Amino acid sequence: MTRPTRLLITNAHLLHPEDGTRTDRGWIEAADGRIAATGTGRPPAAAEGVRVLDAAGATVLPGLIDAHVHLLVTTLDLAAVANWTPGYLTVRALAEAERMLRRGFTTVRDVGGADHGMARALDEGLALGPRLIFGGKALSQTGGHGDLRPLGDDSVPCCESRPDFGRIADGVDAVRAAARDEFRKGAAHLKVLLSGGVASPHDEIAAVQYSEEEIRAAVEEAENHNRYVTVHAYHPRAIDRALRAGVRCVEHGNLLDDANIGLLLEKDAFLVPTLVAYAQTAGLGAGSGLPPSSLGKLAEVRDQGLAALERAHRAGVNLVYGSDLLGPLHPAQLEEFTLRAEVQPPADVLRSATTTAARLLGMAGEIGTLAPGAHADLLVVDGDPLDDLTVLTRPGRHLKHVIKAGAVV
């Protein structure tokens, strides 16, 4: 990745996701990693030392944001992972981070696993990848979505030093302590596992995990640290409990009802559907390694996910792009665009992966936009994504350049 001090892209259509417009041919200039200026028509004369990139009529848009990834989960073979060292886990995760960047994702939010060391390595350029917004380990109650111990295992989790998706915390005091510990380690948000899940074989999708008092404790700690709580939740009861307790964001939400939608609007909260995860996992079937109980739950949430997205979209809920792909499924990261386009216009789908995602992350005006002053995270693509989303989903054919912080990848 080259690191010019200044970059001038000329002969480009600029796509502004805020209002879903694509300009006549124009230009965009970056300096010291930020967008310095934009315009239409003739570009300013390039000063000495400025790299000029002729887009030849292509479209420039903000880099994409995936708000639901798990960088550490690079395989579905849990038996193999048990023998991997933390160093090996991290190297594999950073290799996947680079592949995400090359797909066009210049920012990702990890909601279970990634830590401050991985974010630092990417920030310092020790590894190539997107800007990493991490939440550390998700909180799970005993027997919850994050408790993957086999039923015959009566051991008590003894430590939290190994890289992992989640940690177990029971009771208000333990939840407070765990939240404080994740924020101590730099977490930008806290994820709480609030209902059953597909990958956890021993709980039900309809199960509500964590009491209202425990959730409120997590929310209070997040607010004390100027952070927020997001929750893994499918079932209406779990979503209702979360939103009433002050949670800012709901992951998945496949089974949400009209009352949940009303609360999402009332609280100005965010919803991160992850449709591609179910479609891709279902395609693997038994080859995914999931037990029959999990495959049954997969069908339950997959069949209702698209309808839930459509209802939330029509109501005006804040929708954010997320993929939630694991292991060998990561290459399908862009296919979430394809699924959402079945019920949303391209402009709205694109907004979920740019400006709306930036608001969720507390980075409005910093990422997901071509506004001057924002990070110069840019994509140069052949075609118009507002007219045809395959311009984004087929990077081998359409993606000409990925630019992160003004540097051409």
C-alpha cells in the first residue's frame, strides 16, 4: 500500500450516500489521510508531490462498513481451534482482515473476539486491513449463547486470557465487572448475548437470557464510559427487554414484531440484520459442522429474516449493514447487498453500509461519507451502484481501487 501525502482523483462521478446522488464528472482530493476538497468539472492543478489518479469515468464512493464481523472465527472446526495458540489465531484473523479490505470494507466492527492488539496492528500498518472498531468479548450468562461447553462438562470457566468470542458473567455485579474489564481494554462497545442462537446447541431461539437488572447494569457501565451496548437477540421478548433497558443496537432481530419496531423508532436505536450468514450456513448444511439442533434453529430464523428486514425498512428503522460470516463463509461478505436488494432500493442498502453505520459507530462525518474532513476511505468502481448493486458485489470485475486514509491499496 503506497502512502502519498496528497492524492487527487480526477474524471470521477462522486456518489454521496447521504442523499443517494451521483454527480457529473468531477474530482476529489485527499491530504494527510483526510478528504480535503471535492468538486465537479475541471479539477485544480495538481501541486508537486500530489499523486493524480484518473478514474476514467468510474464512480468514487465512501469505503464500506461492515458492522457485524468476527475476525477471530476463521474456521468452523472447533476441535482444531482448541489446539491453536493465541498468536496463530491472531495471524489468521489479520489475514482475513486484509481480505475484507480488498473486498471494499475500509471499516469493520467486530462484535465478539477482536481486541486492542489487533486494532493497534492494523492502525500502525503492521498488517493490512480495515479500520477495526472492536468490542472485546461478548457477555453471556451461564448456559447462554456464548456458553459452548458440552453438557457433560461441569467445569467452571477459570480465566479470560485466551482470545475468544465471549466470556461468562452471571449477576449484576459480575456483569458490571466484566463490562468494566472490556472497557478497560479499549472496547468501543459492549455486546450482550440476550437470546438463544443458532451456533449454540443447547439453548432455544425463544430463550431470553439475562435479567432486566443485568442488562441495565451493562447499559449503565457503557454510558459511564461513553460507550453503548448492542445485543444478540432474535425473539421479540428479548428485543423488547433490551430496548426498554436502554440498549442502542440490536443484532439480527429476525423474529421482531411490530411492537419491537415501534420501540426501535421511539428509542432511535439501530438494527443490524445479518441475512447472508443464514443463507450461506444453510448452503453448507451438515457440512457446516453444526449439530441437527442448530440446523433446525437456522431454518427458523432464516425463513423470517427477510420479512423482518422489509417491515423495519418500511417503518424507517435505522438499518445497518452486517454479515456475521464465520470461517470459510467470509468470502460471501458482499452478498448481504444482494439479499437486502430484494426488499430495499440500492440507495438505502448502500446507506446502511456507509452513513447509517457511521452514526451507529459514533463516527458520523468521519467515515461513510465524501464530505471534506472525513477519513479518505474510498472505493473506485466501474459503474453506478445506485443503479446496479452488482457493481459492489463483483469486485473482481468492477472494483478498480481501494483507498484507505488516502493510501491506495
